[in-house]
Amino acid sequence: MPEGKAASTTAAAITARLDRLPATRSLWRRIAILSLGGAFEYYDLFFTGYVVPGMARAGLFTPESLGPLTALGSAGVGGAGTFVFMTFAGLFIGALLFGSAADRFGRRAVFTWSMLWYSAATLIMAFQATGLSVDLWRLIAGIGLGVELVTIDTYVAELMPPAARGRAFALNQVVSFMAVPLVALLAWRLVPEAPLGLDGWRWVVLLGAAGALGVWLIRRRLPESPRWLARQGRMDEAVRITERLEDAARHDGAVLPVLPPVVEPIPAEARGPVPVAALFQPPYRGRTILLSVFQICQTIGFYGFAAWVPSLLIAKGITVTTSLRYSFIIAISNPLGPMIGLLVADRIERKWQIVGAALAVAAFGLLFSQQSEAGPLIALGVLVTLGTNWMSFAFHGYQTELFPTRIRARAIGFTYAWSRLSGAFAGLIIAALLRQGGTTGVFVFIATAMAGIVVAVGGFGPRTRGRSLEAISP
């Protein structure tokens, strides 16, 4: 048998072996450990809204402290908005320019070093004395985080069998969203104070950096993706890791199904950097455009509510301290959506989960905008949160399924980058709408974005449930 055909057949055999793996304790444990990295992206993103009041109180957003960044005011990015803008700018650069690194250097290497990058940059940021230096280190930390989440999603999709892929992303999001109530609680207790003479907002940032470093230590023993290794021609390593996964499943008491007698070879793929143009060639052009539109819209709903909860409550006449307490109560519900998803994520087609969640966010958000009493505000805030988080775990899985292994990380990075750009400018729009039209104006804007998701994904999204990655992306 020619060498190229032999290698191709081996790659197909590895794919078949991975797809037949039972979802045992050892496999779930690997997903949970990997997902700890995602928790710190959410911790980082959500502390933005919670620490800004403390940073403003410390004088970091005055023209004197911001220095040259004051010029962003002419583009509508002034004061605390510079911190939000730099956050999403860093995430945009990381996802767009460096998201493809995992296709070239491997999933494991990239999610390891990007976590170290984020931790170091965030640690340095916590001790900066001017708004300019805080914002610049925020930009650098955001680049590391932008790469991290792209790589985590890619790895989860390539490790899990089709029958459990939806639940794997649900678990990933349960672990990730645990960070949201944590950061809300820490901000509520620390931001108004100055423990040991250090501003409370700095403690919130420092705890995130320290936790990320701990996660780096825990995740060092995770193996490389066998699918990626096989596509690189590193067959011996791919086979060795696949055998370890199979042995772990047997140790958990599972009986592995018999492999099909004939495995269709996977065509050899070009190695080395993949150009962005590959995303716009058939059959992936439509999927790239679809996910780019989706990412622009989903960020408006997700961060338009979650990152602005304290401000939305304050706009209704609730005090800062009380708004942080209400925000913490709402934040506790963040992991609940993915927890429910663990029960049904692989029973409902992924695209319809996204559509249903978008409709829920629009409906409950508009109702939220019309309330003024604490009980209804909290209840509807929880329902909006459940909707955004259901959409989140569904789309994180969905986007990984629509592209082949050789360009998976680049594709996710490219399309996901538009959510970061959208987040940067959506924040400016929401701030303006909050001033001019109150919470009603904000939620009409969010509902419009959700309608865009319903049309794009519902009308043009392919079906993926229960199918092999190689079958979805031939």
C-alpha cells in the first residue's frame, strides 16, 4: 500500500476509534479540567462591568490618567468605555490573528501558553497606576484570552464522540459559567472596600490571575488532540493517545463497540499555515458568512445584558450597592442553563436550540425593560440569563462542527472575532441607548439582534446532531 494511502487510512481509523469512545468518567474529567480555562475567560469578561465603578472612583478614567487614549473620546469611547473597548479589542486581535495558531502548533501547546500569557498580563495590569497603562495591559491580556477560548472549543469537539458532543459543550459551559457568580460575589464584597490598603477592584483582578495560573498547572497533563496529530502525519503519537483514551474507558468499566470492518480513507490534507481564503471556498463559504453574522448578533444579546446588569438596574433608580446585590442574585443562575442542557443537549438539533434561546432572550428582555419592582426584575433577569447561556453552549458546539480539522481553529477564530468587534461597539451603542431611551431602548436593540439570529441560523444553518465531524465537514 502506498505510504500516502496508508497514512490516510490510519487517520480515518483514529477518527472512527474516537467516535466510538463511550462518554465515561475519564472523558468527562478531561473536559471538566480543560473547561477551567474557559472559566477564566468568563471571569475576565464579566469582571469588566463589576470593577469599572471602583476603577472610576480611583481616578483611572480622567483625561490626565488616560493620556493619549483620551483621543478615543472623539469616536465615542470615553472614560470607562476605554477599558471595555480595550478588552474587546484584545479579544478581537487574539481570535482573528492568532486563532489559527492551534491549527499550526497544536491544540495543547496553544491553550497552555495562552493561559500563561493571560495570567502574566493580568497580574501586571492589577498594579498599574494610570488609566493608560491599565488599558494597555488589558489589551495584551485580551489577546491571550482570545486565543484560549478558540482552542478550548476546538479541542472539546475533536475529543468527544458525536453522541455526547452537545453534552460536552454543556459541561464546558457549566464549568465556565461558575466563574460569573464568583466574580459577582467578589466584586460585591471587595470593590467598595480596600483590603490591606489595596483597592478592591485590584483584588478582584489579582484573584483571577492567580486562579488562571493554578489552572495552567492542572491542565499540563492533558494530551494533544489525536485528530490534529493524525492530520499532521504524526500517526504514532495519535495512535498512542487514542489507545490511552480507550484504556481509560475500559478502566471505567465500558465495553468499546466493534469498529466497522471497512474504514473509508480520509484524503490527505496539506500541512502548514492555512490561508484565510480557505474559509471562503466551497463548501465552507456559506458557513463562514453564517457564523460571522451570528457572532455579531449574539454578542449584543449576551454581553448587552450580562455585562450591563448593574448599569441597567441603576438606570431604573436602584442604588449602586443594591444593584450589585441584585446582579449577584441574577449571576447565580448562569450555570443553570448549561446544567439543564446536560439532560437534552444531544436530543435536540443544535440549530433549533440556538433559535429557541434567541427568541427567549428577546421576549424576556423586553418584559424586563418594563419592570420596576425587585421581584419581577430579578426573575426576568434570571430568565434572560438562562436564554443567553443556553445559546452560548449550543453555539460553542455548533461552530466547531461546521469546519474540518485542518482549518477548525482558524475558522472559529475568524468568525468568533466578529463577536469581539461587535462587543466593542455594541457597548458604545448600548451606553448611548441607555442615556437616550432607557432600558426599553436597550432591549429593543437586543431583540432586533436576536431576530437576526433566528433568520440566519434558522434559515441557513446545517444540521449536525449525532453526526461525525468528518461527515458534517467532508
